[in-house]
Amino acid sequence: MLLKQFGGKITKKILEEYKNSPNWQNGSFQNLVKTTMDFKLKRLPRFIYRQIFDGKIRQPAESLPIIPFDKKAFLDDSVNPGKAKFIWYGHSALLFRIHQKTILLDPMLGSDCSPIAPFTTGRFSENTLDFIDDFPEIDLMLITHDHYDHLDYASIQKLKAKTKKYFVGLGVKRHLVAWGVEPNLVTEFDWWNQQTFNQIDITYTPTRHFSGRGLLDRDRSLWGGWSICTSTEKIWFSGDGGYGDHFKMVGEKLGPFDFGFMECGQYNENWPMTHLFPEESVQAALDAGVQKVMPVHWAGFALALHSWREPVERFSGKAEEVGLEVMLPRLGRILDVQSKGDGRWFEDIR
């Protein structure tokens, strides 16, 4: 099981295919601007101490509840026909219903996003893998990148029997194939690649991040976000990554967007180039021309040193300051772009 977690091996044939990408240079995929993961060694002891002993502020004292899945309501396409509906399951896991099709994005529904580490990083909610049993057939799965908190072996094992097609970042296919997914079901995307799926234009957008599941595959697959556009709505999932000019590029090429799922959480002063601070996340939404936003990449796992509620509190505060409309839904709620959400529901959680 442990070896399976690392995913697929990189072969010479795969490396030759990567060389066709304009984003592949010097043996790895590159960000659009210089990006480093420098971590000062003198900060390491304090970081490890807080990582282990600050659990009371970094995660809720009680399990975050998830509204049970209502399959009938989710599949009812007679309500607001032509409009997208979606459910958020914490962190970056989202289930969509668009044009009579079910789309699942970054379905990390497992209980631990550090399966190869000496200690676990447990989920804030319980028994989330069980939701997969009730999900309908998945017409399309979208994967942003191969990090453990976005691509989960246990989740894929439960989902592959009911998933018909996969759109993934370049290099992610090898993991799925290693886990038993039929190769012909998986389409890999480079940045700006677009395909139309059931009258839905889906584009892989650049981010400023990194990838890898082990010591030897750092940046050997691509990272990104997803633009999901129909004739009536434009929706964008920002993906993981630090701030940069690419947000304006996304807005200029594909926006403006009616709705945006913005990465907001798991930031730290030690990795400022590869994750957005909440205020940067709001600015990124403005740069891309997003009209209404929802912070994601929080309420799932404690992967940084901030408290579990800090990302959404800072994000919503900055959004209010600049006049950007925010949706803050409970986990498991069926929503659409026009939904009001549930307000500051997280304040009721200990």
C-alpha cells in the first residue's frame, strides 16, 4: 500500500513526451516566473514544534459536520436548467452538476493527506470516503495536480469504477494508470489547453506552484487550475499557487468569471511563492475578473501553522473591504452561483 501511494513511475518514453511542452525545461516543469521553495534551516525547529504541538488552534475541537448527500436533489436538472450546481466537501473537493453531467474536481475524500509521513494529517470531517458510495456516475473527473491533498489513492480506488473520463494536468496520467485506471479514459492538459465536453469549454489554467509525490519526481507533472465555461456561466477554480501576473492573464484570456473558487489556506511565510495568503487570494480574484468568490483549500486539513478559521476570516474581511461578494457555504450544501451560502457558520464550531 505504501509504495502504491507514490503513483506511477517516470519512464524514458514519458520524459520524451514532456519535452514537447513549452513549460518543460532542464528536466522539469517550470513556473512562468522564478519560484523557489527556500526554507531557512534556523526556522525548522520552531516550525516542527508548532506543527506537532499547536493542534488545538490548527484544527477544530470537534469534527466538521457534512450535510448528507441528497442524490435526488443533486440530479434534478429541472431546477434552474442550464445553470451549474455544486457541493463542497472541504479543502478542494467539489462535486458539480452541469448540463446534465456530473463533474468531480480534486476528489481527495480520504482521511489522511500525509499517507507516507511518520505522522498523519487527519481530516477535519469523519467518514468522508463513504460519500463516494452514494455519488452518481461521474461523467468527468478534473485533477489540478498530484499532491496528496488533491490526488488521493484511496479515493481513486473507490471512484474508478464509476468514473467515465478524466481531465488531468500533464504528467498526472501515470499515477491514475498505475492505480488501475484505463489509459484511454485519461486526457492530459498543458496550460491553456482546452476541450469541449458536452457543450462545456474546459481549460487548464496556469498557477505558480510545484508537484511531486516522492523524492525523485519533484516538478515532473504539471500544476494548474480549471476554467469551466458554458453559454450561460463562467466558473473558475484557481488551483494551488502563489500570487503572480498569471491571474490577469487568465482573466484576459477567459474571463470575466461569474464565480471563482479561490485557493485560501495552508499558507506560510516559509513558502510565500507557492500558496496565496488570503489577501492575495482576493486580489487574484479581482485580477481575473471574478464577480463572486468562494474560498477553498481550508476546512479540510492542517497543513500550515495558521488556525483553521484564519484563512476564511482574513479572506472574507478583505473581500468586504474591496466590495467583492463572497459565498461561505457549509460542507455538503447543494448550491448554485446565485446561492447566498450560510454566512459565518464556522464560528459555531468549537
